[in-house]
Amino acid sequence: MKPSVGIVLVSHSAQLAAGVGELVGQICSQDVPVCVAGGTDDGSLGTSYRRVQEALTAADRGGGIVVLPDLGSAVLMTRTVLQDHPHLNAVIADAPFVEGAVAATVAAAGGGDLATVLKSAEEARHARKF
């Protein structure tokens, strides 16, 4: 069995990251590692280098990692961590946070490789609500 692609959710809010993580965990197989990095180390709104790094490490099962950030500085923090840890096979998805997370996790649960999971997340921006 090939290794699963991991999913990392990076949010300014610990509650938002945990909620989206719970949502995709209930929708998709538990075989997909979904890890969250929400809020700062002191519990405030913002992003934490340490939390992003720990989530990336925890989600790494050998198939690569798709990171879904919520807002601009979450992207910047994720880029900084990835620059400092080039051994991580991770990509940042330019995707809506909730819809992208669901699409990426479903694709990973279906056995998609890193490129497929990334594409699924990014294509979620075109999902119509009605």
C-alpha cells in the first residue's frame, strides 16, 4: 500500500482549524493524516512557527503533504517553515479553506498522489453552493 498524502490546516484560529479538522475527519477515512496548526503559542489569534512545523511533521507519512492556509500570514508562516525544512515534501494549496480541505482529504482517502490531492483542493474554488 502506498503512503497517504497528509493534510495540514493552518489557521489564525485554533477553533477554526480544529473545527475544519473535525469536519474532514468525519467525512473521510481515518487513514488520512489531517493535522492542524491554529493560533499562536499563547492561544491568541495568529500563526505559530512551532505549531506549523509540528503539524507538518505529524502529517508526513511519506506521500507528501498538502497545506491549506486560511489567510495571508498563514501562507507566509508556512512558506517560512518549508524554507527552513526543505526535506519536507509539502506544497501549499491556493484553495478555499473549508472546501479545499474537504476535497483534498477525499482525494487523499481515495489514494490520490500529491499532485492529485493538490489539484483537488485547488479545484474546490469552483464548487458551486447552489
